Amino acid sequence: MLENSFLKTGVLDLVLNAGPVAKFVLVLLAIFSVFCWAIIFEKLLYFWRVKRDSIRFMRGLNSENSFIKAYREAVKCRENPLSQLYIAAYNEISGDHLTGQGPDEPLVVNVKQVEIVNRVMRRISSSEISRMERYLPFLATTASAAPFIGLFGTVWGVMESFRGIGSQGSASLAVVAPGISEALIATAAGLGVAIPAVMAYNFFVNKVKDWARKIDRQTLEITNQFSRLEK
């Protein structure tokens, strides 16, 4: 009868009836999970905005034949890294007076200015990539630590089962089931937290690498554009 009663117990009942250590493990894993999913949704929204603004900026850039107009188009979509490169480059050469120049006024630079602009864009690139990588280490830490936290709950549940066997003098299912159930729940919870974290981490790391390549190409292209203006 006790065995049938245990088998009919739901997962929620098992969690509520778990020991203090098992509950602590589950609460800790739940906190990790909440933060992980918050980071996942924030990063998805961030990369979606970056892609949207970058597409808008590149369309405007391709339709303009003036460096000044290209700068103004970048200002309109300044929340993406490609626009930041243009803004930093043109501000470095022309300063805050760039927007006051005529749209058809030629822009003349020298070799030293091109080198300075390249260094500025490298700094902006590093800053933008660091911004993309923000919070990703937490996903990696969660992916690595969550299974071990769950394993701790598993070991503790097995220990409780053996303690129950020793105190009851019996190895029946009714004696060992509570401890084993805590162990299995902790294991499942650890994996349930770790699997989305590691998948999200790998996904976003690849996104960052892809954008890093795009930023490098854009940096090289802007440098080449300025090089053709050397006098």
C-alpha cells in the first residue's frame, strides 16, 4: 500500500516533501535558471535589434554616395556596432563640426589621420564585442556548475536512503524511495538548468564570432575608404 501511494505521488509533492538540503539545492538551481533565461531573452532581443539596425544602416549606406551622408545615416542607427565604427571614424577626423559641413564638401585626410582612425575603430570594435559578450560567462558557469549542484543533491539523497535503511532495518521501497526520489529530482533539475545554458552559450558565442568578423570587415573597408582620400 505504501509503495502504491508513493508511485502515485506527483513531482510537486516530492519537491514539497523533500528534505531541507534537497530544497536548498532545488531553490539554488531555480535561481540559476531564472537568471539564465533572463540573459537568454535579453541577448535574443539585443541581437535582433543589432541585426535590424545594421540592415537599415547598410541599406542607407549603399544608397548614399557622400561620406557626410553616410555619417548622418550612421547617426540614425547608432545602436549597432557598424554604425559606431563610422561615427567614431568621422568624428576622429572632422570632430563635432562634421554635421555642419556641406553634403558635397570633399573630405581630405592624411596618412597619420588614417592610422589614428584605424586605432580608434579597433578600440570601438573591442568595446562592441565586449558588450556582446556581456553575461555570457554566467551561462558558461551555469552550464558547468548546475550538473554538479544537482549531483550534490543526488549524493545527499542516496545518503538519506541509506540512513533510512539503517534506522528502519529494512530495504523496502517505502524506506528508500523518499531519498532516491530527492536524488533523481536533483539530478533532473541540474540537467534541466545546464542544458539550456550550454545551448544558449554556444549559440550566442557563435553570434558574437559572426559579428566580430563583420566588424573586422567593416573596419577594413572604412580604412580603405579613408586611404583613398589621402592627400
